[in-house]
Amino acid sequence: MSSSHNKYNTPKDAMDLMNMAEKVFDESNFTLSIQYFTHAIKQIKSPTNLAYALYMRGCAYKELGKQSNARKDWLQAKGLGFEHPWNIDLISDALKAL
């Protein structure tokens, strides 16, 4: 992580990284969120968690205006069979909005 973000301790565990990524995403710190999700993605073993992390990283990319990066992550997440618990197809909706 960048030293300019030293108010956050860099977690080592994938789930902690995802939690931190969500926290900074909610604070509109999309660049740092992408960094945390990227580190988590390298460690995640579960296809469900990987798909979710890719989806969320894609959302952060979209917020930064990086639609091609968002599309790439969302398509990869869709390929892993990402499904919302309420059967909402978030990825298809996100892709249509690009």
C-alpha cells in the first residue's frame, strides 16, 4: 500500500483486506479500495469470494472512470458464477450501465 495511506494498517489476511477495501470504498477512496481488493484477489481461494472481490473492484474502477477495467473485472466475476443472494444480476446490470 502507498505510504500516503498510513492511517490504515495493511491487513495480511484476504478477508481483512476485503473488509478494509469495502471500508475505504464507502469513504469514496476508490484508488485505495482497488489496491486492497487487488491484494485480496491474489490470496482468495473461494470462487464466491473471488467473484465478489472482482465485482467490487470493478465498481471502484467505474467510480474512477476506468470503464474498461471495470468491464474486465465484471466479466471475470460473471465467469466465476457470481450470484447475489436475492437473485439480482448485479454484474449484468453494471455492464449494461457502462
